[in-house]
Amino acid sequence: MSAAAAPAAAVELEPVIGLEVHVQLKTRTKMFCADSAEFGAEPNSNVCPVCLGLPGALPVVNGAAIELAVRAALGLGCTIHERSVFARKNYFYPDLPKGYQISQFDRPLATDGVLEVPTDGGGIRPVRIRRIHVEEDAGKSLHDRIPGATAIDLNRAGVPLVEIVSEPDLRTAADARAYLARLKQILQYLGVSDCDMEKGSLRVDANVSVRPRGSATLGTKTEVKNMNSFANVERAIGFEIERQSGIVASGRPVLHETLLWDAGRGVARTMRSKEESHDYRYFEEPDLPPLVLGAGWIRAVEETLPELPQRRERRFREEYGLPEYDAGVLTAERDVADYFEATARAAVDAKAASNWIMTEVLSWANEHEKPVAEVPVTPVALGDLIRLIAEGTLSSTAAKKVFAGMVETGRSAREIVEAEGLAQVSDADRLERWIDEVLAANPDEARRYAEGEAKLVGFFMGQIMKQSGGKADPERVSQILKARLR
């Protein structure tokens, strides 16, 4: 009897991930009509013959939407095509009133961009952008309004979108999440979209496949939908990589299908077999001429672009001498970066401005769930407070009380200091009195310090600042205290 054949060695598999991101453009009206694009309006209240596809109604391109789409493409380093073409994408869903979606197909607005994505190892992964095209949104099916039935809200039908399609350059679920975070940050900096996933203004479809590591041939891909947060995108992709790897390891073929992510159960389930482009029977939109953009107009749009976050972060480190962590926090959102720069100019101390914004200012904004631009203390007012500390007029402890007063009353730092007598005290007699009171109230700690517990200096400093109401000059207190303790 011959010996059984040894099992084949397991093949190491490599995930291949590409993302299709639909982004709602930040316009007041829809893509091809004058209906409001407002979120949360009464169902089916923002509709008209154009977005309902009624006979004889003709679409007209929203110029503001095109400008925002061009801003997005320029911010992602794409080539803008001066001539692009709208096409009809034909499919039949209850929430698509016309039976087709006006989109772009073989001649999109822009192609060949790149987005640099930070990786877990501290490196950068360049992810190529295959295309950016303009289209209109469909309506929304609501499954929780009427028991046993599906309701249709067509308010979203016709809302302007860009679809940003990446090449399959991502290799891990974590990298996919990092790509989305970087993309969202850039789009918000550019003012293209609010990118609020809860409102549906940023939606992600993930194309996932696996192949033997080192192979140049792509495996059969699946498309995962219905992911309502970046965390769920990462979970869903991780699940699909593991599922496909198990299928391949068992010798079975991966099916080309669309999956819906079930966040509650942590699984993806089959929705339908995956469509190909020919299934949509694309053809050129007969009611719209080609979209023609002049080179001069594109340059004019490019000149209005703000400094993008990665470049701004690098400049903050170089120009203001900020640590990498500070620069990253301050440039995460454009309004925070703007607030910092204005404060740094007013305070003439960039690091102090950074410290105050990362603590007091961001704490207030987070607690009140408001943007930094709505903090009641202006950058100029905060800069004045920081200068009072630098001048020695105000201790850091008292400054926090002053900041709280500025938030509550809108008064300037100098007005509050004068009205409440918070100016820093450097007079030796008053400082010695506070020190003596604290030492007398804490004899055990004074004895332990004399026996060698030097770290108790911090305890005494805290008690003295408390005793003085934050007015004691900490540098003078430290000098006198150490002499007393000796």
C-alpha cells in the first residue's frame, strides 16, 4: 500500500481592497433642479417634476456642484478633463423614480489622482484615485415607518454627489479606515462636503478580494455595502477578508456578489449577484450636453483652494516649532488650525497658544458639541490672556479662572483680572504668610519632607496656590518654600 500524499502547503493570501466613496456635495439645491437639498425635511417635500422624472421635465446642471466636484478632484491631485459626459445608468429600484440615474461613465470629470495614507508602521501608502465623477443620488427606502411595508422618501433623489473610486491599492482593513479618515479630512478642508455618515453625506462601498501573496492576478471580488461608520467599514472588510480566505483555503470558488453588512451580528450577508457595467445599459444622457470646463476656469478654482492638512501640519512644525503631536491635533480640522494661527499671532507664543487650545478651548468645544469657531473666546482675546501670563501679571492657575470668566461673561481677560483682583502676587511678605499657613496645616508632610520625601514639594505648591486663590507667583513661591523647608 502506497504512502498517503503529504498535504499541500497552505498558500499565504494577500487581501486586495478598493473603495468607492459617495460624497454629497455641500450645495443648497439639487444636482439638476432647484429643489432644496436640505437634510431632515418632511418626507417627499423637496421634490419636483425634474427629480421625479415626469414627462417633459428637463435637467439643468448645478454650477455650484460642479465647482465643488472640481475642488475635490484638484485636492486629490486628479487630472480634470475639460470635457466630460453625463450618462444614464439604468436600473429599477422603488426609490429611483426615473428608472435611471444621471451619472458619468466612460468620460468622467477627473481621473488619475493619489491620496497618501499613513500606515500603522509610521509609513505612507500612496493610494491611486482611478476616477471622480458627478452624479445624482437616489431616494431612500425606509423599512421602519410602516409595519410590514417599505416607505419611500424621494427628498434625496437628485441630491448632488461625487463618487471617488480608488484603485485596489489597500491591503488591510486598518489601511482602508485610515484612507477614509484622510479623505474625509481633505474634503472637509476644501469645503466640499460635511462628510456626515449619519446623514448619509458620505457612504462607502468596499470591493474586497484575496489572492496568493506575490500574484499579479486579482481574485474574484465582492462588494460590501451598508457600513455606517469608519469602524464598521474596518470590521466589515476584516470579516470579508477572513470569510474569503476560508473559502479559498477549502478549495471552493468565491462568488462575485454584493453583500450587506449587519453591524449588530457582525456578519455580511448576500444581497444580490454583483452587477457589471453592461447590466446598467449606460448611454449618453440625451437631455444634457457634454460638460465643458475652460482651462482658465479650472485654474481660477485651483487658486481658491486652502492649504491642505498635511502641508499645513508640516508648516506648523517648521514655522512654529510645534511638536508633531501638537501639529497633528491642531490641523485635524480646518477651523481649529485657523483658530490656532490667529491665537499664535495675538499671543506671540505659538507653544502657549497650542497648549491652551488643546486643553481649555477643545475641552469647551467637545463638552458643548460645537465647532471651535463658536467658542465664546476669540483668538485675539485668548492671545491677550496668554500675554498676561508671559508678563507675570497672571499665574497659570488664575488664568484658568479668567478663561472660564471670559467664556461666561464675554469680558476681556484684563477686565476680569482687575474686577476680581486676580493679579499675580510676588510680594515676599504675602507669599511667606501663605507658605507658613500651609506648612502649619500640614506638619506630617513637612516632617516627611525633612526625612527625604522631596516629591512633597509638589504637594505644598498645590496647597499654596489653593490658599492664595491661584494668585501666588509660583516661581517666587518655589524659591521661598524650598528655603523654608531646608
